[in-house]
Amino acid sequence: MDTINLISLRRREIEQRMAQLKSDLSVYEKELVELDTAERVFARLSGAERPAAGEANQLAAANVHGFLTKKLTVPEMILSVLHDEQDMASHFEGIEPKEIARLIEKKFLGRQIRSEAVSSICWRMRKREQLVKSSEGPFYSLPGKEKPADLLSPGGEQSAGLSETGAQGGEARPGGGT
């Protein structure tokens, strides 16, 4: 086997192992939340002193994939999921809102968000230029380093709609007239 094939094979092994570890981590995080709930119920029923609501599982809820985070907003979760998917795929076209909602649920401790809500949030994020929508359908991805118009034009020049030429017909005058 040549070196390129060995590297490619190893990369696939690592990606599969990472996916398995993320899946395992998600299971354990959900179990911690369930154990915390059970602990609070037993403490309440037995009359023992119990932690304040949410206090015992704050660390578990904030510890997402090995690092402490604040409670993320839906747009932040969308960006996180898209970043993860874009990093794992060699050729990434984008993800549909319903798939984004499923990935958020999987990554963020079963947090369920309706795909319709994700769809409208993605639309607003696209309007703010935080996301790019594919022309092939409702597939959203993170914006690249270059503008899409520059990628479509030959040689990287600007397309006609983006030219920097001023208005024709004379010089601008005070008051806005030409």
C-alpha cells in the first residue's frame, strides 16, 4: 500500500472512532442527567437534604464534549453542528434544517428543536451572512473564505453585478444630482 492510501485508511479509522466516542459520550451525559433526576426524587421522598433544582446537574449540562460552555443559543448550536460536519467531511455541500435539528439533539444532550424553527433560524442567519444556502436546495453550510461570486467568475475577478464602476453620465454634484 502506498503512503496516501495508508493515510486515508488511518483517517477513516480515526473518524469512525471519534463518531463512536461522541455517541458513547452522549449516552453517558444523558445517563448523568437521569441519575441527577433520580437522586433529587429519592432525596425529596426520603426527606433528606437535596441540592437546589438544577444545581447538581449544572456541571453535567455545561460540560459538552469535554469542555465547559455556557448555555448555547440555537444559532450557536447550528454553527457548532455545521462546523463539526464540515470538519468531518472531505466534500461538504451543506445540511438540511431537519438534519441540523437531529444533529443538535444528538450533540446537545437530547435538546429537541423543531425542524421548522431551525429552518427559519437558518434563513435569518443566511440573511445576516452567517450561513450560505445551496442553490441546489435547502442545504445550509458555513460561509467560505472567498465570496461565492468570486468563485463563479473566471480567474477570480468580480462578476458583472459587482463592478465598482460609478454611474455614467457625468460627475456628481452637490445635492446628489449628476
